[in-house]
Amino acid sequence: MTKANLNWVVLGPGAIGGLIAGALLEHGQSVSVLPRKNRTREINWQVTHKQFKADYSAPVITQLLAENTVFVIAVKAFDVIQALQRITTLRGFNKAMPIIISHNGMVELPEPLKELNLHPLVTTHGAVRSRNENADLCIEHRGAGRSWLEVDPAVRNQPTDFDPGLVLQQAFPPLTLEQDLSQRRWLKFVINCVINPLTAVHQCANGELLKGSWQAQVYSLVAEAVAVANSQNVSLTTEECYKEVLLVAKETALNHSSMLQDIQQQRRTEIQQLTGYLINAGKTAGVATPTHQQLLNEFQQRYSG
Ligand SMILES: NC(=O)c1ccc[n+]([C@@H]2O[C@H](COP(=O)([O-])OP(=O)(O)OC[C@H]3O[C@@H](n4cnc5c(N)ncnc54)[C@H](OP(=O)(O)O)[C@@H]3O)[C@@H](O)[C@H]2O)c1
């Protein structure tokens, strides 16, 4: 495989994007950055891992895209459509360019964007983005995790140099290539629809949800979300998802969920792409989601959003 043949363009970079961009640079890849606003010629950022720190720098993309461009879009769910629309307007863009896309929640894409060469990435890494006293971008890699990338079977089976999945597998391990991530994406979605809004409304660490007093609500939230997943032909069971929710709550017992962190830092949350999406998908499919509706009402009363 000729690794140098790929030209990676990473949006942001945010917490996850910066982590991936740093890993690609470590792996000798050519990486450019597409920030929201092109104010500088290059972007510098630091990633702090448990054992070491590393400084990275990548040019801001300004010219024609190279033919072998691969995009990495790791943005908040409410920015996904705009981010995709933006890259389709870049000079040299063509619809065959692979776009690795990672976000929590679910987003209904407009028809033209569904035709893009999208490769969903699910990751359990934990990273937090901040600025230091010099306003430099700092990314703290708080939890090493694993990732799964959906690879179109036609691309997967081609013995070609141009396979971003294989490069990413080496640069950002452990990463598993799968042909259909829908079940994994829905499992993560169900877990997020329980842990994020509950911990945000009650302003508690994830481990709180292990207490007996929460179990009836947690179980109902899981059962309703699984019924919606089943209505989308995703075969999950309430028991397996409930177990997973408890496992994540246990493994991240002391952590504040990303939604609670967003609330604490007065940032926009992904509640509409989580609970909002679930309730709407349930309505369309004729599946009742009263426990999620109640939780959304509490969230909106508390945070008016
Ligand atoms: N962080 C984690 O540990 C983690 C773990 C698993 C999953 N996730 C999920 O992964 C997604 C990304 O999370 P994150 O924490 O990496 O978010 P983040 O730190 O907010 O990063 C998003 C980045 O994308 C940029 N961006 C958004 N729209 C853009 C556009 N149109 N053009 C260029 N840049 C754009 C943002 O710029 P601005 O700063 O200007 O907005 C920001 O730099 C979310 O859905 C999150 O829930 C996160």
C-alpha cells in the first residue's frame, strides 16, 4: 500500500478530528485542515495522551482538492448537514471522494447528500477540546477507545492503494472495518439517548445511573428506543441494550457525559439529534416513546432548548 497517495482533509479540527488528524500525521500521511473560518495558513494543535504530549501542525486547505482526497468529518450532529454541504462546494470536489463521518445522534440527510461516498465511523475514544492561555488548540485524549468504520464492500474488496480504511486502521488503532455499521450505530444511539439526557437533566456523573432508584426509568427508556430501532429493521434487544447501558455507566462512572459537559459550558447540545430524532422516528413508525417525551420535556423546562 502506498500510504503517501492519500490527501486527508480534516474539518475543524475538533476533539475527535484533531485526535485522528494527529494520528494520521504520526503515520506519515498528508493532512490538511478545513476550519470553519480560514483566518490562518496553518493550524497548530497539541494532543495530550496519558503518557505523552504531541504537537501538530497542518496547512489550511486553500487550493484545488487533490484527486485522491479523503475527508474526515467529526462534528456535532447539528453541524453535519452544513459541513457536508460546505465540502461539496470546494474546488475539485467530486462525489466519489470518500468521506469518513463521525457524530453522535442521528441526522436525516437531504437527498443530494445521501449520494455522497459516506463512511460512518463509530468511536468510543474520549477527548476534550480547549484553548490554552495562548489561545492554542489543546486536545486532551481522556479515554483510549476503539473504532469501527463502515467500508463499502466494492471498495473493501479492491486491491487498491486508495483505501482510507486500511490506512486509518494502521494510524488510528484499534479500528475494525465493517460492511454495515447500522446495528452498532443504533446501539450507541440507544445508549446515548439514555445516558446523555438523564445525566444532563439531573446534573450527575454517569455512575449515578447504576443506582436502583433509576432502573425503572432507564429500562423504559431502553425498551422504547429498542422498539424504534426494531421498527427501522435494526435487530437489537432490550436486554442486551440495557446491559450495555449499565456497562457504559459503570466503565465511565466518574465521567460527566458530553451533554452534561455541553450544558456546563453553555454550549449547544445534541438533544434534538438524540431524543428528538428518536421521538420523531417513533411517531413515523407508530411506536410510542412516552418516557423519552417526558425526559425531553424536563430537559426543555430546565434548559429551554
Ligand atoms: N469528544 C468525544 O470524546 C466524542 C466521543 C465520541 C463521539 N463524539 C461525537 O463526535 C462528534 C464530534 O465531537 P467532538 O467532541 O470532536 O466535537 P468538537 O470538539 O466540537 O469538534 C467539532 C469541530 O468541527 C468544526 N466544525 C463544525 N462545522 C464545521 C464546518 N462546517 N466547517 C469546518 N469545521 C466545522 C467545529 O468548529 P467550531 O469550533 O467552530 O464549532 C469543531 O472544530 C459529536 O457528535 C460528538 O457527540 C465525541
